[in-house]
Amino acid sequence: MAATMRSVAAQAVVAFSTSLNCPSSAQQTFEGSCDFCADPPGDFASVLVTGIASDIRVSVHNEDNCGASSQVGQGFGPACWDQGHTAIRSVWIGCPGM
């Protein structure tokens, strides 16, 4: 019998905070596997994304619903994002290969 490998999706954790530098006391936290938009009500100063591999794309938005025209940051893998001139409103987590 041949051994088989299964790919298990990582569990992304997206933690929004009203303070800069991603403090440990997040006000809103979302979890999901991939291809999802974390969209809490309100404005946030930072967001911490953990639980994903370094090849997973993350986009940060200054409006609700993760719309393409509201993207203000993009990167790969886990990271802390601080707001620029506008508050963070939503974050999209991609899937491998997206």
C-alpha cells in the first residue's frame, strides 16, 4: 500500500487593533483557511496576520469588503501591518497559488 500525503490548509488568524504595532490585545479577531475577507466594523490602526505560510498573499484595505480599489498594502506571509494616512478596514487572505 502506497503512502498518501494530504495538504492541510493553514488556519489564518487576522487580529485587528486600534493601537499601532499590533499589540497582543486585539479588538477583533477572525479565523479562516484562505480566500476570505476579514471585515470588522470600525477603523483600526494595525492588523496582525499569523498562521499562514510565507507564500500566502495578504492585502490590506482602507474600506470595507476588501475591494480592489481600496487596497493600501500587499505582502506575503505572516506580518504586522500599521495604518498609513487612512485606517485599516479589511484584510483579504489568499490561497496557495493565488
